[in-house]
Amino acid sequence: MAQTTKTAQTAKKSKPAKASKPAKAAKTAKASKPAKTAKASKPAKAAKPAKASKPAKASKPAKPAKKKMPFKPGDFVVYPTHGVGKVVSVEIQEIAGHKLKLFVISFDRDRMMLRVPVSKTTTSGLRKLSSRKKMDTAMETLKGRARVKRTMWSRRAQEYEAKINSGDPISIAEVVRDLHRKVGQPDQSFSERQIFESARDRLAHELAAVEKTDLEEATVKLEELLQAA
């Protein structure tokens, strides 16, 4: 009996589990609003036609630049076959229907006037006076030892003439050095003497112009250098 009573009490104590409430039905999702239709884009405005550009003004043809004259009246110059001269003027002459600009050059030594086309200045060999440095080199050349080739005089004479007519002061100094005769040496022949004096005078003229002295003083200077060598 006691056991039966405990069992009954036990049964009272354990209450039957409540039945779980049925889950509420999930709220139905709200119907999404229909998307707004994109507004129709306004038609692009037609581009304004570009204004016709004004035609560019034709540029005036540039005036040809004036070439600088290599020499002007009063300048001392050297012409290969005549030596030192002085530009007297620049003149324009008409030759065969063409106007030609010319340098008028006076050569006191030869008592002559020479006209050289300005356009032919370079090809003719017309040049400015040598620099003082180059003349110093020519003076040093005079102090050197003579170098005489053992060939026929006619051939050597041609070589000497070519050096003189080159107009180069150093080449001319070589002729003066090689043909100079010191005391005790055999005298020069007539043709040797002529070429020697031609070369010496040509070199003395340029030396005088470079050092702004007279021809006589320049010649004495050359002779002193030759004797001291």
C-alpha cells in the first residue's frame, strides 16, 4: 500500500509537459513595390555647328639675313700670290648682266689693285692677317736648322715657290731659313737669291702689319733672328 501511495504521489508531482504552441506562421513578406521605371532620358541637344575659322593670314616672306662681310675698308688682308694688301673699298659692278660685289684691294709692294668677288673670298684664299701666335711660330721656324733636300735645283725652286704662294707664314719662313747663307757659307746663286728675297719680303710685310711697324724694322728683325740661329 505504501508503495502504491508513493507511486501515486510521484505521479502527481510530474505534470505532463504542456504541448508546445504551434509556431506562428511567419508573416508573409510584404510584396515588394514595383521598381520605378527609369525616366526616359531627354534627347541630347544637337551640337551647335562650329564657327568657320577665319583663314590664317599669309605670313610675309622672311627677308634673307644679310651676310656679314668678312672684311671692311681699311682692313689688312693676305692674298696668297700677292701677300699683304689693304681693302680700299667694296664696290658693285655689273658683269655679263649680273651684279657682283667686289673687294678692291691695294698692294703697295707690287703697286697694283686687285678686285676679288666677295662670294669667292674663301676659294680665292683671301684671308685675315695671321694671329700673333702664328707669327711667333714662324719666327721660331727661322731659328731652326736649314733643311735642304739633295735634289735638282729646278725641283727645289718649284717647291719653294709653292710654299711662298701658299701665303702661309710658317711655310714662307721655312724657305727663308733654308736659303739663308751665314758668313763662311757658299754664296747664293742668282735664282736662289731671288727666291730668298721674295720669301723674306713677303714674311716681313705680314710681320710689319701684325706688329704695326714699318717694313724696314720688320726686315731687320728677321735678319737678326737668322744670324742668331
